[in-house]
Amino acid sequence: MEQQAKELTQLGGKVQRPWEDWWQKKRDQNDKLLIVTDKSQIDIVRDLLNKAKYGDLIADINVKGLDELTPLHIVSAEGYIEIVMLLVKQ
């Protein structure tokens, strides 16, 4: 029991398990992807989808924003063809 307590991290007065940190990082990546696709920042999109750099923490191309749109919906509607092609290849 004491060993398990040591494995938990203390954050802002809350005890958080290591996997919760992973999910928070994954949500952050997904949020970044939604933001940059709206602004046509292809270099940042490429970076967020770089599996060699982020491993399983790459952004999820199927993530939906508050408006229920995915990054592909956003870039298609805005006519950002290069990003459309990048997302389709993923």
C-alpha cells in the first residue's frame, strides 16, 4: 500500500494516478490540433501528428470539438487542401 502511495503524484492538492497524466497530455494534443487546423498552420499539424516524436501521444485526427466537427471537417470547409491531404494520409 505504501508503495502504491509513492507511485501517485500530488498535483494541486489532488492525488492523480500516472495514467491520468497521460490522458491529460493526449487531450492537450487534441485541443492543439483543433486550434491549429482552424488557423491553417500545417507545420504545427505535421508536428502534432509526428509519431516518431510523440509516440502514442500524437493528436487524434478524429477528435471532435465542441461544435462536433473534426479537424478534417474544419480544414475542408476552409479550403486548406494541404492539411486535408495530410489528415487523409493519416
